[in-house]
Amino acid sequence: MRSCSPSSAELFDHLYVEQSLAGSPFLERALRRLGLEPRFVPGQEGIPEAHRGPRTLFLGAPRGRTVTRCPGSPGQICCNYHTVDLYLGCSLGCAYCILRSYLNFAPLTVYLDPGPAVEQLVRLARADPGRPVRAGTGEVGDSLLLDPLFGLSEVLIRALAPYPNVRLELKTKTANVDHLLGIEDKGGAVIGFSLNPPELIRAYEGGASPLPERLEAARRAARAGYRVSFHFDPIIAGPRAEEEYRAVARLLAGFHPGSVAWISLGTFRYPPELRERVGARELLYEEFVPCPDGKHRYPQPLRSQLYRSLAEELRRVSDAPIYLCMESAAVWRNVFGRLPREIPELRAIF
């Protein structure tokens, strides 16, 4: 099934635009595609209280640093990722989404000008041309959910293509890739897909694309010349978890060697404030323990076993480097016997 641009009429009831964007070519293009009547406001504070919800879209200008290092978590090993904040918030409605616990502004926000982010990433690339720069736009929102409407990823891809040490990752739970396939020079761009077993996608991932559509989108991206990545995160424990995740891993067997940039694994974790938002769901029926970063995780033995089982299956079908997301040194040793900097294929990542 081909991906398509989301309908703004289906996603949003209200459109607010920061006044400073008046006359911006990015705004003019966005308004043509959106087909919604804009209301100009000085800033977020100008949106009426009644409209500060997920059916409202706010278009603003970037402020401060739009590229920052992933903050990581105390006691966990971080993969030196840089986050690019262009899309803030998500309307897919995943039950486990951590954005529910810390975003204090409900309208989906798009920072329309990617120029400042490009400038910051170019400075990082030039500062040390031999050092890989991994950056992604999917930390505080889905990279491609709204991108067919706004086209910000294309601007980033084209601007960063001359810098071979930049790995720009666009991470998504959608199949919205077709608007990017015709870009000739893709540079180091990577299109990443979050994966889960079909039963869990149906139960917990709201309006996200079904697994077959995501995998077909990944195949289209790979055929067009992109490297792709896969993120088994969050891995959700359950009676058949090992079997179900290994079955998803086997579906990656058709990707050519070298076409997968990396694969990450991360189990479900949550800050205490998310528990109330999730409510009485099976998602929380397993045992959880508090960790040094304030999040709750499955006990170490369970996490380690889930990772070992899935990594074993992935190695059968893929040559891609596999790493753990936000995990302790103890779990790394349980799973791989070593820390990431001691694993040759992970040195470029960590």
C-alpha cells in the first residue's frame, strides 16, 4: 500500500500561526497544502484555552537551539544522538508514549524554518569531519507524520548531503516516505521505522501504520537508495513476547546486506507520571522496578532475556549493528558480554 499525505482536515480543526512567520516562503507553501484558515497570534500564548488541544496545529518560528544532544538518562548508556526539534507532539495516540508525561503544550507544533537546524548540524560536521554526527527529528514527534504537508525533511536531506559524516535519521511509525524517494543525493540520510508485533500495534499504537505497511515503506526507501533503520522500542513483555518479536525480526530477512544502518532495542519504561495517563491497561501488568533515572523498567533478568532472544534472531537475518537504547552497563554485559565501545561495529555510533 502506498503512503499518502495526511489530510489536514482529518487531523486538525484549528490553525494558529506565529505573526513573525508572515511572508515566509515556508509558511506560504504550508498554507497552500493545509487548506485551513490561519489565525495569526504573537506566540503560543495567543491560542485560546479552548483550542489548546491535539486538534489544533501551531506553526511557529524556531527559538534558541534547535539541535541538542540527547539528554540521556542517569545510570544509562547513551548513544551520543543529537535531536532536531522541528515537529513537536504527535497525534498517533500510542498508549505508552512518553510525550504524554512531559509535553506541557497540547497543540501539535511545527517549527517551520529548518535553517537554524541546518546551520548547527553543518557546524558540527565541519568541526570534526572524521567524527560521525548522528541526528534525528523523531525525539519529540514523529518525523514523517506531517512531513508530506511541510516538506522539512527534504530541506534537511538536501542541505546535509554534502557532509558525509552526518547521519540524519527520520524516525516514524507511518509509511509516509514517497515524498522523499525522488531526492537524488540522499547523503547520509537514514529512514527509521519503529517496529512491534501486529497484536501490540493494534492494541497500543493508535493511528500508526500497520506493520506490513511500515515494512513495505522501508523496502521502497531502500530501493530508492536510502539506508534504513529499525527500532524495536518499546519491547513489551508478555507470555509470548520472545516468540512474537522473533517473528517480526524474521521479516527483515529480505533487506540487502548493508542497507540497514542500525537496529536498536529498548524495553518499555515509563516515568511515574505516565502511569496515571496509561490507566488500567495490560501494558502495566508486568513487574516493574524503579531505576536511577526515575523511570520504571522490567527487572534486569527479564530485560536481558528479551534482548538476548531478539538479538539472536536479528543476527540470523541482518548484518546491521545492534545496540540497546537507554540501558545500564550491567544489562549491556548481560546481553553482549561487553560495553558498546568495546564492540567494533558500534564504535561509529557510540
